[in-house]
Amino acid sequence: MREYKIFIDENLPSQIARGLNILQQPQNIKDGMKIEVHSIKDVFGEGSKDEDWIPEVGKLQGIVITQDYRIQSLKHQRELYKQHGVGILFFSPPSKTGFAYWDIVKQLVTRWDKVKAIIKKNSPPFAFRCSARTEFESLDDA
């Protein structure tokens, strides 16, 4: 059974990571894949710089869920996640302040099956983005 480690960026509540991890566990056998969900804040510490955790997530062949699109738009960070083999799923928020707590919970739960399909089908490094109104699109050619 293939194992996946998904990391929720610290710009999203760490409670979401813990909740998704609990909710996913009974599904792992049915899905034919073992998924663990962690919070970057819990694993690497609050305020950990992207340049520090990206290589560490890469060592774990991890996938990141974030609303920080700068990781894609800043050349050195984009090259860093690609170099270290990290898959990233961007949830583009409806405003500069980000998603409200329950809105991001609903977005993640509603799209969880799609998240699993993407990580099962694509080998890192990869990047996909969705918004509250649009489905995931690949950013690998962006």
C-alpha cells in the first residue's frame, strides 16, 4: 500500500490537519493508500521558513496544501519545491486575508476526494491550484 504524507501549511489552522488525519484513517484501506495528514506548524515549528521546511517535506516525499501562492510565484521557492520533489496544492482564497475558518474546512472536505486522486495520479514535484469557485488546474507548465 502506497503511503502519502500530506502537510497543511501554517497559513491554515493546524486543527484542520489533525481532523483530516483522524477522518482519513478509516478510509485508508478502502482507498488502497495510507494517508497521514500533518500540520507544518506542529512538525516544523511555528514560523518555520518555507526555505527550511520545503527540503524536509521533500525528504519525506510529502505533499503540501497551502493558500500561499508566493511559493509558486517566487522563482527561488518554485525551484526549491521542484528540486526537492514536493507536490503542492494551492487553495486560492477569495480575498487577501485568506479563507475564513469554516470556509477552508468546507473547501478541503468537499475537495478531499479530488486531492487524493491528484496525489495518487501524479508523482511529485507537481503543483495544482483551485479557488472557491474553480476546480484544480495543473500549474506544471506555468
